[in-house]
Amino acid sequence: MGDPEPFADDPYDVLGVEPSASLEEIEIAAAEAKAMYNPDMYPEGEKREARDAFYEIIEAEEALIDGDHEGHQTDSPSSIEVETPTDPHTGTVPVTVSRDGEPVVGATVVVSETDETAVTDETGEATVRIETAGEYEINAAIDVAVDTTHVSVSPRVVEPTVDVADDWTVGQPSAVAVAVEDEPVAGATVWVGNESTETTVDGVAEITPQQGGELPVVVPGDTRSRWQFEKWRDSVEVARGVRRLDLQAPTLTTVDTPTEITVEAAGEPVDAATVTSVGTPTADEQQIEATDGTAQVTFTAAGEAELEATAAPTDDYEYDPDTQSIDVWPTSPTGTVSLDGSTVAIGETVTVSVERDYDEEPVSNAQLLIERDGTQVEAGRTGVDGTETFSPKNPGEYEITVEFEAPTGDTVTATETLLAEGIEQPVVSFPNADNGQFLSDQRVRCNVVGDASRDPLTDVVVRADRLERDGYEEVKLSDGTARLDLQPGQWRVWAENTTGGVTDGGAARRSEERQISVRRAKYDDPDDSESEPEPEGITTEQARSIASLLSAVVTVAGTGVAVLSVYLTTLPTLPLLLVGAFLVVVSVGYYRRAVV
């Protein structure tokens, strides 16, 4: 005999025998081959291949013993019989192997399509474990005897273990755990009242009940490949939940305008909620019943109302109240602008305050427009405290207009009048002075502005007094600029303002005295005589032209007299020369003064 080849095509090669082998030799070879490929003798990773080889050997043995074997035939030994329960369930399945009614010891039992094998004991019984319901083939073999039976395995019936949490509250999640034989059951359906869900891989179902009272807990019957159980039922007491009401109202409305209010809880409208309006100017309390979660309220006066929503408890929920303030504005809102003084002196600071009339709250960012004699002099906006400051620079009446937008969208306008009294103190400056020095052939230019406004002053008198001797100049301004003709010497200059209002008992306001120095020009008269006044009725340019012409005429005449004196020896020469020179000097000096 040769070695068995379990997966050969020829059954003789499978058992490793010659075609001429006797039945006894075939049975011995088959027994040795089955012992060699017994799946129980192999590690887990090689069991399947050994089992397949085991089946091939059995089939080859049956083919040679039951078929037309050409070799020497001997009497067939008694056959064996394998039996199982009529309707086995998953789990442990008993198998009995017998021969002629007697138990067979040491028979190998193999379950098809599984790794389960067993060997019969002295009672001829063996147990195999089948965990999945289905159709199976069970083979038993010993020596040269083999038998096969088919069995239908059903899931076994078990009692589930259901663990229900103790505390249940409407709107709050609780848990139900399902297990079978201490193993969590995933995917089992669990009902609590009208809410259902499935267990997760850890066998736990989390459910949030939406009803209060005693609710049934049901785990419907379930059938798996390993087991099945009937419907499980119990009950649990679910306490009322607590929900906070959500009062939704506009933050702003107007008098005599129907205002809609909504009351919800967890996003759902609350029927029969009560809305109470407290603190309105027209009533201490107003009760409004909400229908389908909505209500309407109309306020008859402006003010701030406090709304509160409440609801009676139900079988499922208790409700926490909610409050909200609502600002009620007049239909035509108004505002007030006020001053901390209606009459101020120029240069002083006045505070402008703006507030809403109905609640006397300050208005920030209100627009201020300030006009004097119809001309805008300043603009600004109130700060966060509703105030702004202003300093009038000129006497007169100022109109202060305030504009702001009310939350209702209306533009509110208010006006107030401010009277600024007083006379500005003049400020004198000399723009063409050289360190306070002037030449006598120049006009002294003097600018006069107000100390508060810094604007040129009109109708102001400018006076210059001579320090060394008597004499003064006085000019009344019309454009804020004075031009003084001053003789050489030391002068003090000041200005007086008597216009634009009354201050200090009606006295004029006088500038600080300024001292200037006027130096003699090259061609000044040494006697400091008064300068020639300009001819009346002609312009300065005309006077200069006439002076130039007269100077030229006198110069020519003087020169002619000197020349004639040279040729006329009968006349005294020196007196004529002196007369000519005097005429030339006089004409030049007169010309220069006229030009200045």
C-alpha cells in the first residue's frame, strides 16, 4: 500500500491501495487514513483542510466498499448508525452512535461546515456545539463503518434580561439595557410609551419620554441565529418635566398699536398661557390669555412695561415663567434740548443737554446745529450722556437746533435759544513792525481782532499817544485794520471796543497798551513839524504826481538861476546859487513825503 492522497481523483489513490486490494485491506487503509487526517489532531489553522481530507477519505471508502470493487470481496462488517434529537436547538446538540443496537465507543463525529468534532464515550454519545440555526450534516465513523445524518437546528428559546432605569422624567433621557445570557443585545427594539429606539452595541437604549404618568416598557419578541425570546413587558412611572417658557415680544412698540406676543416652550407654542403686563402707565396689571401660543396687547400710554408669561402645569410638564421688558413710545415722539444758562457772556461755556420727553432719558449722538443771525457757526453731536458744550465767541442770539432719530424711525427736532452778551476785548498787533520799530516815512499798520472770536473788529477806536510831548492820533476802524501817520518818537497804542452788547456796567473794553518806536527817516524835517495833509478832493496818486511835477519845476528853476548867475557878472553870484540849491532840496523832500 502507498500513502493516501485525499484529494486524488481515483478512490484507490485516495486510500493508497491497489485495485486488487481486498475489502479488509481497503477498510484498514481507510481507517489509517482517517486517523491520519482526524481534524482533532490538527491545530486551529489546519482543521478545515484536515476535515476536507477526512471527508474525501470517507467518500472514497464508501465508493470502494459499496461499489463494484474488482478486488477480493469479503463479508462487510456490521454498519453503524448515528442519531440526533428530532428538533435540536442551537447550543449543545447530543449525538448517539450505535452498531446493531449497541453503543459504539471511540467513533469520530464531525459536523459539516463547522469546526466541531467529537468522539463518542462508553455510552456511545458525544456532544457538539452548534451556535447558528440552520441545516447541518453530521458524520460518524469508526474503523470501516461510516454513517451520516442530516439535522435542522432551530434557535434556542431564552429569557431576556431587561434592566430599566429607576428615575424617569418627561423630557429627560433615561436608559433601558437588554442582555441574553449576560451578553448585551445590540439592535433590540425598546418602547417606552410612544417613544422607541434600538439598543446600541453595548445593549443600551436611551429614550426621552414625552409623556408623564405610568408608561409601558416593551421589548418585542426577537429571533436571532443563536436564540429567540418572546415579548418582554413592564411599566415605569414618568414624572412631569419642567420647561421654561419663552416669551417673545418686540422690544419696542408705540401707543395704541396692537402688539403681538408669542409664548413657546421647547420651540412649541403653549396654549392657555397667561401674559401679564405690569407697570404700564395706564394700569397696574393687564391679563392677556394666549390662544395657540399668541396674544395681543395694546398700550394706551408711553413707558416701559414688564411682561411676564406663565402657564398652568399639565400632565406632562410644569412651566417656569419668563419675563421681558417692552419699550412703549408715543406715536409722535418728542425731545427736549436744555441749557444750563439761557444768557451767558461771550467766551463762557454752556452745556447743551438732549433728552427724550416721554421717559427723560438722555439721547446720545444727537445732531446739534448752532446758528447766529441765520448763519451756522458750529455743529456737533451729543456724547453718551446726551450732552455737548458750546462757547459763543460773538455777542448776539444763538438758535440751537437738535435732531435725533427715535427708535420708531421718526425724526425728532427740538430748538432752544441762547443769548450771548458782552463786548470782546480788542487784541492789537502790528504785522509790518520791525521788532516794534517803524520809520517816520511809513504808515504804521495796526490790526485789531476780538480776544474770543479772533475775528477782525469793526467800529473800534484805535488811539496812539506820544510819550515825549503832546500829540496823539485816533482812528475809527471799519475793517479791523488801522493805518497811522506818526511822527518820530515813542508812542503807546491801544484800542477801545464799545459795540456789540453791554458788560462791566456798560464800560468799553480796552486792549492792552502796545509801545512802539518811530525813527526819523533820512529826509524827515528836523523840526518834527506836522506832515503836509493830503490835498482834499484828489487821490493820493494824484497828489504824488502833482508833487513830482512841482519838484521838477522848482529844480529846473533853481538850476537855471544858478547858471544865469555865472554869466551875469553884474548880479551877485553867491545869493543866486543859494536860492537855486534851496529850491532843489525843498522839491526833493516834498516829493518823498508825498510818495509816503
